[in-house]
Amino acid sequence: MTTKLLPARHAAHRPADDAADADDVGAGRPNPPTPPDDRRRLERIWRSPADQPRWARPALLGLLALTAVLYLWDLSASGYANSFYAAAVQAGTKSWKAFFFGSLDAGNSITVDKPPASLWVMELSGRIFGFNSWSLLAPQALEGVAAVGLLYSTVRRVASSTAGLAAGAALALTPAAVLMFRFDNPDALLVLCLVTGAYAVTRALADGRTRWLVLAGSVIGLAFLTKMLQGFLVLPAFALTYLLAGPVPLRRRIGQVLAGAAAVVAAAGWWVLIVTLWPASDRPYVGGSTNDSILELVFGYNGLGRIFGGSGNGGGGAGGVSGSSFGGATGLSRLFSSEMGNEISWLLPAALVGFVALLWFTRRAPRTDRLRAATLLWGGWLLVTGLVFSYMQGTIHPYYTVALAPAIAALVALAAHAAWARRATITGRLTCVALVLAAGLWSFVLLGRTSSWQPELRWLVLVLTLVAGIGLAVPIRPRLAVRGLLAGGLAAALIGTTAFGVATAASPHTGSIPSVGPAAAASAGGGPGTGGGLPSGRTGGAGSAAGSASRGGTGTSAPGSAAKAGSATSGSAPSGSAPSGSAPSGSAPTGSAPGGSAKSGSMPTGSRPAGGTTSGSSGPGGAAKSGVPSGGGGATTSTALTNALKATSSKWAAAVVGDQSAATLELATGKAVISIGGWSGTDPSPTLAQFEHYVATGQLRYLITSGGMASGMASGMAMGGGSAGVAAQITKWVAAHYKKITIGGQTVYDLSQPLS
């Protein structure tokens, strides 16, 4: 019998008998030790695949680790961040029905004005770890880390590991990304879905498999369930790129794109269909709609209303509020101006230069060339989304631009890689120079807008830009000099965005219109198309509200604080003129809508409510309270009113006009609170008949008038009909039938004590 000696590398996979025979034959020559299973698993994690440089995997893990630190460090300092969404998350941890519909309250009176997908992630975290600031915001940060990793993988497949690392780092350091991945707005999950879709399309372009387009369609459908039609802005680029560059015959390409479209419809439509078919009497009112219709919200307020303005969408362009918290005036300069420029434009000029250069480099490439396909994918994403943001007449806020960050990062990385590979040619060298100058000089301009903050940075950027730009234009032979110029060019491009990104992470952010950079940036304006100073979305941040759009995060106006026209109740007062329209009498709970929603009708002035300040906020009695945080650093309220609501056992502890006031009370007490009229008091919910039923059946204990807030809001807006009329009717009916009392300096109606 002949015994065959197997190679040592197969020893772990041999049967026991074969291994024994081999040991007998090879006696006298010991076998190499087999690494333990745990060690081998660890090696698979940090060792690069065979087709990548040895340093690639460790470098990626380092990038992801640093990104995690940037996004998670001192995360709870922002408390509940946007208290509007935080209250909805809290409700979802208490009620599965609220979880499914995205209700603002656990009693399921009304939903937020967005689909619930982003809430689902945070609510699952809250159910597992308990609801607090960390469980609320950590999922957002981890979504950011995942987006960076996926962008790396997407770009690496087309170019190289170096290009992938550059793209991932550029995304991670973009100020808008740092802001949103440390905040509880829907944009974090939106960006992750969009990057995942781009990754899937890139895989389809490589192997032509239908499953990748179905995956892309599915995640874009999830993006729709995160932020509705904004998630569809990448679809033209995805579809056209595959139709032009897919590696299969045209007929099959068309069929595959249709399969992807079907996946979009299925992934986005199932929830919409259920909400549409669900009996309206057995679900919460669809917040933000005028007729309790999810379709009206999709195509109206959160759809065409955002593009063309109109009812429920004042904010950008002619006829709207043109302050920087609403994006500034429409036009090509919008993305470079004021707060939008600070959040997204650091590498935007370089991305545009890179897009043109990549088209030139690949002008004679085959139809299926992957670099040209990637150029069309990312360039189409940037152009379509950027033009929509630049010219949309409805509500827009600067942080929306985080959706541009992956495309900008990818284009810059791909262009730099392609130009460097062609540096022996005059075209390659000139492209390198153009990329460095575009990024460095624009960073110099942006840093100049906040010249009082770290003034030496802008001059360092200028020197590095000029030295690297001039040096890269010359064909230099010494390797050390070339590496030095490359390092200088990278530093010139990234110092500005890195500094603003780190400053953003170092500042707590609250309210519904957060802003980026150091505190000094909050009072800086300038730039083309600017409407004035910048909004401050950081806790205690100073600055004016450009165009007088009320800011979130300058102090919390809890129920009962009186917001006077043109002044703030607590925190920093916004300067500038009031938004167009007349302010209702009394205080009002609204300003701009959550996530960038300004409802139609008159807009209140003064400091808009925000969740997140832990002291110095106006409490229910109108006086500044402290020491009664609503958990996790949220908004404060009076101890007496908080205790009174906590002591209730009814389905809803109280009702109050406006989502933000309801959210503040919910976070402070852990109880469900009815928001009369939704975000700005204009939603027709609840009706007077519904309200009377809640009272008669003992489901509601108090109506909080906030020192005249509810009656003032109602009387000031009653002529508009709708929920303004309903709010007036409710207030009038309650005042005529129930006893008015004072709790902690706050006027409320006890709905368990009818008048004799």
C-alpha cells in the first residue's frame, strides 16, 4: 500500500485516519503547528485579500475605527438632539403600533411628517438597551461608519485601495456627514441606503447579475421609507449608467433595470399600501398631510411641494424665507453660500473638476469601461441632486446636502487616482494641479468666512496649495519630492473640511436645524446668495437666523414660555427680521418644521422650540428652569407640571398645540401627549368630536394652554380654517366645560373636573 503525503496546508481539512498515516510516513519531521481557530478568524479580519496590498485591510480598519471615534465621542452631550424625532422614538419603544406608523406619541394620535424607517432603527436600539441619549444616537453613528466602509469598497472595486481610502476619509470628514451621523434626523439612514445602492449597481456593472440591481432597488425603496422622494434622486444616475455600461446585451439590460424598478416599488410601496388600506379610525393621523392621506404627504408636502413650493412649503427661493437655515436664495451659487457652503462645499469644486477630467480620460474607452461607468454614476448623482437642491422652491435646510457627500468624495478620489496614474503626461499633471487648487483655494475662502477661528489655518492651507500646485505641474523625478508634494496636496485639500468636521463633533447639537463648525461660524455670513448670518443648531450657540428663520438649538421654549415677536425666550436670541407673514398672538410652538418643514400660514417669530438644552430653558411657567432635564439632556420643564403628568393613568396625559411642545412634555414625563394640529397647528387633528370622545371616555386628563399658547395660536390662525379652526373649537369647548387650574405657574384645564 502506497501512502500519499499531503501538503501541510491541507492538514486541517484531512480526515483523522489520513492525518495519522501521513504522520507515520513523515516521522522524524514534525508538522507545522496549526493556528487556533480564533486566531485564524482574527487573521481573516485584519489580513488583506490576495488581490489587495498587505496594508489595505489594516488601513481600512484604522479608517473605520477613527470614523467611529469621531462619530461616537461624547455623543450624549447632544442629549436628545432633535426632540421631535426623539419623542417619536420614545413612543415606538412603548407601542408597536407607534413603531409601525411612526407616531409622535405612544397613544397614536398623530405621526411625524416623515416615513418611519429611520425611527425603526433607533426604536429597536431603545427597546434593546433602554431609551436614552446614547441608544438614540449611537445607531446613527454606526450607520455613518457603515456608509464609509461601503463607499471604500465601492470605489476600490473601480480604482484601488488607495482611492477607496481617500473616498472613505473624505466622506467621514465632511462637516454635514459629521453633523448628521451624530444626530437623530432621518438623513443618516438615507445616506447609508444611497451608498448601498451605489455599491450594488457597481457590482452589477462588473458581473451583469440581476440580483445586484434588485438589491439596489430594494435599498432605494428603503431610502423612500426614510425620507420619501429625496431617496429617488439617485435613480436617474443608477438606471442610465447601467443601461449605458452594463456588461450584457441591451435587451437584458432593460429587463434588469425593470426588475430593479419593481424592487423599488415593492420595497417602498408595501408600507404605503398598508397605511392607505388601514382604517383611518384605527391608526394615527398622517402628520403633515391635509386630508390624513399618506399619498398626499408623499406627492404634496414632501414631494412636489418641496420642488415648487406652495402650501406648506415656504423656505427657499422667491416668495419663501431665504435665510440660510432654509438654504438661501435659489441658483447655482446656493450650494456654495453661507451655511450650505460650510456643510458640503469644501471638496465640491474639486469634484466638479474631477468629473470633467474623468470624462476626458475615458472618452475613448469601451462602452463597459468601469471607470467611465463609475464617473457617470457618481457624476449623475451629484448633478441631479445638486441641481434639485439648488433650485427647489420649497423647504430646504443646509443639512439636506449630506446626500451629496458620497458622490463628492467618490469623484474626488477617482479623479485623483486617475490623474496620478497619468502624471507622466501633461494632462495628468494639470489635472492633479487643478484638483489641488480647486480644493485648497476654496477651503481658503471658506475658512476666511470664520476668520476669527483658528486664523492660521487658512494661511497654512494657502501655502500648501500653492506649493503643491506648482510642484505637481513640474515632472519631478526624485521619489521623496513627489511624495512630499502629494502629501502637501492632500493636506491642502483636507485641512479645512477636517477642521470643520472635528469642530462639529466637538459641539453639542440640538433643535431641528443644526449647523456645523465652531461656534464662530454661527455668526458668520457671506458668500454668494447668502441671506445673512447662519443658524445656530448647537447648544447655546450664538448667531443670527438668516432671513430670520427661527433656529433650533438656541434654547428650549417648553410649553408656557411666551415667544414674543422678534425676540427669543431663552438661549441666544436670533437677530434679523421676522419671517414673512404675521405672527399669531400669544406664543407658538413652531418655527421651521422638523427636518426642514415650514408649514403654511403665518410663521411664529422668536426662538423656536428645540429639544436639547439642559438648563436655562424656559419652563412651563415662562421662567427659566434648570435641573429638571427630561432624560439624556433633553428639554426642561417645571417640576410641578412634570409630576402632575407623571401621576396620570389615562391614555394621554395631556394635549397641547403643536408637535414640539408635545415632544418636550413627552420626553420630560415619559407619558403620551396629544399634539393638536401637528407640527404647526395646521393639521386637522384631532377633530372636536374626537377630542370630546377622548375626554368622555377618560382617555385624556389635561389641556395645557401654555400661558395662552393654545388659545393664542387658535385665535391667531382660526381664519385659516383647518386645524386652526379645530384648535379654536377645542379651546373654546374646554374653557366652557372644564375647570382651569394652575400647576407650577402653568395654566391648564383639568378635564376630570367639569364646571358645575
